[in-house]
Amino acid sequence: ASLTVPSGISLTVNGTFILSSGSFEILDLGELVNNDLISISGGSFTVNSGATFTNNATVELWGDGSVSIDASSYVAGDTDASIYYNHAEGATLSGISLEYVYCVVDVEDAADFSDALTKAADGYKSVQVNVNTDLTLSSDATIPANVAIMVGSGVTLTIDTGATVSLSGSMFIDSDSTLEINSGATLIIEEDGALQVNGTLLNNGTIDNSGNFGTNVNSYAELLTAIANGVTSIDITSSFSLMGDLVVTENMMLTVYNAILTVPAGRTLTVEGNLVLSNGTVTVASSGKLYNQGQINLYDQSTLSINTGATYTQASGACLSFL
């Protein structure tokens, strides 16, 4: 089957347009406006010279689809307009400037991983590297600023002994996945780099963090481990009590998210950096202490409860905000 938009005719896509076979072609002086989703998994999509293709939303190219867009015919009509190109599946893309294109690459081994990183230099707007099977990095690697590493469900990414991985881009570890850093291995989070571990971190090596390092914790023990690993952005997502004194250092953000953090009797919570409550509660029990030397922000339906006999002290220049 084929669909052609001839000269003088305009076609607007306000829903989902799916092409899995056949052809879809915009001829000279024809016009296509995309306000939702054009999905190409097979067949061919062609925008010829002299046509106009205004993209206000999303085009995705995967499977064995083929897309050819004349560079002078493409208009990114919205700042969120995007073209996603799954390079690994055999789809082909030509004509359009790669500055508009998000490249998606699925990798299965270290050679695939290294090859995917080289695509950062090809001019893509960004490169997303999907790690969907267990992968060990045994040699040094540099992850550029426009590359995002996505470690999928149930997968373990291992940095092996002797290897150094420098992260200037981003890396996301899924909730049931694992990042393992072996003894003698090093992960360097550069100033513009970001690591978010929503799963498990097994760190027997070295993490050198100058960027953004975030994780979720569900217990006091996990909180201490995160701090020991140099995590600077910690989300508390289950309720627990402090079992010792805690200092939120100047470079740290601690967020209580849909949970209760209790400062029991005889314990002290000192905030030098940022304490954020997002639908969360901090309860300071009798004989517990909260010292605010930095910033405490309460959002949404959050509560700061200072019980009778507890102590709250705010230093000069510190801030308590209800937002």
C-alpha cells in the first residue's frame, strides 16, 4: 500500500500514524504536519525536496523501516519535537541533519558498547545506549556528555578490575538492576555527569564523584551505605528511624518522599546542605534534635513535627521554607 501527499495538499497528523510496510511520500510542494506520533517500523517514508515537513511532536524509526527527509524540507516546529532512530535494529535514516535526531542503540556485549559510544561524535542530538543483557566492561571507557546509558530490568553492568569508566553523560540503573564496581575498578562521575541508581549498587572499587550521583534508600543501613559511596542526592522512599546522628553535608540533598523519617530520642539530624520533604514527614521525638544550618524545604502535603521536649535550632542564614 502507498500514501502520497501531492503538490498543494497538506496532511496533518493529530493522532498516531503507523507505517509497517508500503510507502508514505510527501512530494514537491506537498505539506505534512505532525502533532502527535509517526511510527515507522517498516516500509519507506520520504519527504522530497520542495516539500515541507513540520514536526511538532515525535517520529520514531525502528525495525527495518526506511526514512529519507530532505534537509531543507524539515521544520522543527516545537522545542520538544523529536526523531528517535533505533540504529541497532537495521532501520535506515538519511537526508535530515542529525542534530534533530536521538539515536537509540541496543547493545549485547562490550564490543557493541564501545561502538555505540562512538556514535556520540556523529552529530546526533543525543545517543541512548540500552544495556538489556549482563555486560562487563574490562577496559577503560569514556561516556560523552550527549550519551545516556540505560541499564534495563534484571541486568547487571559490571566495571571490572583495572578498568576506569569516566561518565560525562548519564547512566540510569533500573529498580531491579545492578551496577557492580569490582575491586581495583574506578567510576569517575565528571562535573557534568549524572548517575542514578534506583536498583542495587555493589561498590568494591572507587567512585570519584564531581557531578550528580543519586539513589533511593529504604532503610537506615542503605542510607549509610549511600553516604559512604559518595552519593549526593538521596531519596528516602520508605519510613525508618535514625539509629545514629546524621549530617546532611553541604553538597548533599536528602529528600523524604512519601515516607516518614524519625529522629528519635538522643539522636541529632544536622542539615548543612538541603533537606527536602515531598509528601513526606520528618518527626523529631522528645529529646531528639534537629539543627538547620542549611536549607529545609517542605512541598505539597509535607509535615515537620517537633514534639514536646525535642529541639529545633536554626542558624543565622539558614532557611525553612513551606512551598
